[in-house]
Amino acid sequence: MTRNILTFLMLVGLIFATSAATAQEKYTIQPRFLPGKYVQTSEINSDSVTRIGDLDAKDGISSKQQQTQKMLLEASAPDANGTQKMKMTFSEIKMNQTAMGMEMVYDSTDKEKQDPNLAPIFNAMIGSEITFDLTKEGKSENFKGFDELWDRIANSLPAGAAGMLEPMKESMSDQMLSNLLGGFENSLGKEPRAIGDTWAETRAQTLPLLGKAEIAMTHTLKSVKDDNAVIATDGKIKTKGDTVEMGPMKLNVEKCDLNIVTTTNVNTKTGLVSQARGETEMDLTAEMDMPGKDAPKMKMRVSTNSVSVTTMEKVN
């Protein structure tokens, strides 16, 4: 009898242990901001090769770029609909760029390190404020400040150079960004996820300067430890190109393919995205129409590899 009781208890224990192992805890990963102030720091390192004429040439014009950017961010308390008022301010920018044996350096904190080719643009950015609404679904809407920023940059440049900014001004205007980002919802918090879960999303989107694009993303919840969730994302973007007028020149983007791999750290309790690391490969082919009646068209291909790390810290 005693042996039968022990056997029964062992079976019950085994059943409970198996159930516990099978029924994994699920987490709702909803990136969000608690009311307060934050510092966002982004570091980007990229290597590019531009090929002109022979698009499949082994070598080309190489360039390297290192950039660090800090922004101050303020988040309000949610209103009755769950929407927060957000404000971003450019506070610090550093850049080092080398190409064709030349180097350009800019540091907003050191006036002795402000290349005249970069200073007008970056000096105009420092102190500029961007505001937008962040909905409870994770959409960013009602941008304000980009139009004013582009005007500030244009006013700091010579007349001829200012005309080159028109494509950027049109593609990154307040209205364009509201239309573009307003269509993106939080893809991580739609339903609870268990460790190891993988989910995919696809969508068609018109991207600034690149035209119509097919976007495919696959997300995996890799781990959760001490309230820190790690999500790995593998993304592919394929575009069909667009035509961009840059002053007297015209750039016909034929295609631009991007492969993106990111790792995102999200606090499961507060929703703070503390770090996002991304690796991007870009392959762009285009044709440049140069000014002049008999000027030849120039074929070009740009291949870029970049690594970016963005951190967010709550300071108040």
C-alpha cells in the first residue's frame, strides 16, 4: 500500500512538472514611455562603396562615416484616449566622414571641430524641437517641427545648395512623416508572447525617395530575464524606385534592397526600449541625369553596410 501511494505521488509530481514546463509564461511587450524626460543616444558606423559606370566592378569609391547623436525627449501623461504628447530636441551631434582621401569632422560641443561643409546643417539642427502624438497603439502622428527645421537649414546654406534640399524637405515634411509613421502600429505588443515565439508581418508602403516598397519582418522573442525582453528581428525591404529632383540634377532610383537584422531590449513592466542594435545592408542602383543639353546620364550603384546602436535612459 505504501509503495502504491508513493508511486501515485510521484506520478502526480511528474504531471505537475510536465505541465509547468509546457505552459510557458507569456509576456505582453508593449513599448511605451512613462511620463518624464529621457536621453536618447544613437551611434552609427557605416561603410559605403559607390560604383560609377561598371555597376559590378570589384572596387569603387569608398567612404566611412561615424556619427553620434543625442536627443532629449519628453513624454506627457496619457490623455483620456491613451495618447501622449512627445517632444524631441536635438542636443548633441558628432560626425567623422572620410572619402577619397578627405576627412570631414563635426562636433557640436567643440567649435574648433566644425567642418564648414557640415556646420551649416548640423548647427541648424542643434536646439530644434520636434513634437508628435504617440497613440496607445504605438502610432506616431501629427508631427510638427520638421518643416521649420528644413527652413532653418536652407536659410543657412548658399542659394544653389539650398535647392538641393527640396527632395529631403518634401520627403521628411511634417505631413509626410505623419502619413508614413501613422500607418505603423506596434508589432510587438499585439498579443502575449512566450519565449521562442516567432511571428511575421508584411506590408506595402511608399517610402520617401525610394518609392513603393514591400516590407517583410520576422520577430522572435529570444529571452526574458529580470523584466528585460530581447526580441530579434530579421527584415527585408525591396523597393521599385522613384525619381528625385535635386536642383539641376535628377536622380532616378531604379531599386533599393535592404536587409535589416535588429536586437531590441524592452522592459516588460515599464515598456521602455532601453537599447536597439541594428545591422543593415543596402544595395541601391540609380541613374543620374546631369545638367546640360549634351550631358551624359551616369549609372551608379551604392552598397552600404552599417551598424547602429540606440539607447534610451530615463533621467527624470
